[in-house]
Amino acid sequence: MIYELPKLNYKPDALKPYISEETLDFHYGKHHQTYVNNLNKLIEGSGLEGSDLETLIKKADGGIFNNAAQVWNHTFYFDTFSPDGRRAAAGTIADAIIESFGSFDNMKDEFSKAAATLFGAGWTWLVQKNDGKLAIMQESNAGNPLRSGYKPLMTCDVWEHAYYIDYRNRRPDYLKSFWEILDWDIVGSRF
């Protein structure tokens, strides 16, 4: 299997002013592409050829895991955005958020705090646990909740390359903008 950079579901300038075309060019076009290229090189002769990304995340270690998880994580992250989607949860996901966090605003606050306080680089996730409840997880580096058996619903990339061009070192400002492009119809469809 040859892994490929998936196409974005929107034009490179569609997320302005929250994420610039320049950031997408670097983050999606260069960083994401590099993970794809690295994975294709590393998988050769590994005995894991032909495995899908989820299998690699669950079974691989080292460079194969890091690159496979980063390809999956970035694809999942970019696929959650739209320039004109629903900006608040509705339906069954909204009910689950209220049950797990008390309110949509409480979940946003807890998620933003987790993303702002993650030390170093990594990802913050909204996941569905095995008991059906929702939880927020911090994962360092290429971490992915699939390894813990949880179902990812939403993620925020808090590696500096996700926001440094537009926000410099102001991660909290990036996190405010994150909520402005998140499409809750997409998140809800994953629930």
C-alpha cells in the first residue's frame, strides 16, 4: 500500500482569517506530506506493508508508528474544518456532551484548557470511551487515543507548526480560532 496525502475538503484560503493559506501550505502541504513520504519509506520491508493507518497506530512502534499516527491525526484534524459548518454541537453528540461535561461551554472550556496546558507538542482529543461517555485526552507527540481503545471524535493539533505562522507563540489565540472553523456536523457524524 502506498499512502497518499488526502485532498482537503475546502480551498486553501477558505479558513481565513482563522487559519491562513500560508499556514495550510506549510502545515498541510509540507508537514503532512512529509509524514506521508516518511511512512512510505519506513514501511518497506517492515512486514507491515499493506496495513491501514489504524492498524499501524495500534501495532507499530518507533518511526512507523510516529509517521502513521501523524498522517492519521493530521487527516482527522483537517477533515474536521469547514468555512461554513455548524459551530455548535446538535443532536445526540450535544446530548452526550451535556451528559459528560454539564454543558457545551463547559466542554469547550475544559478542552481549551487541556490544549493550552499540554506541555510541548502533541494533540488534544475529544473521545468516546468504552462506556459511551465522552472524555478529553492530552496526547504528546504523535499520540492517538486509538491505542487506548477509545473512539476519536475531534482533535486539536498543538504542535507549533499548526499555529506559529498566524499566531506566533500565542497558543490561546489559536485555540479561540479553532472553535470558529470546527464543523460540528462532521464531529457529530463520528459519534
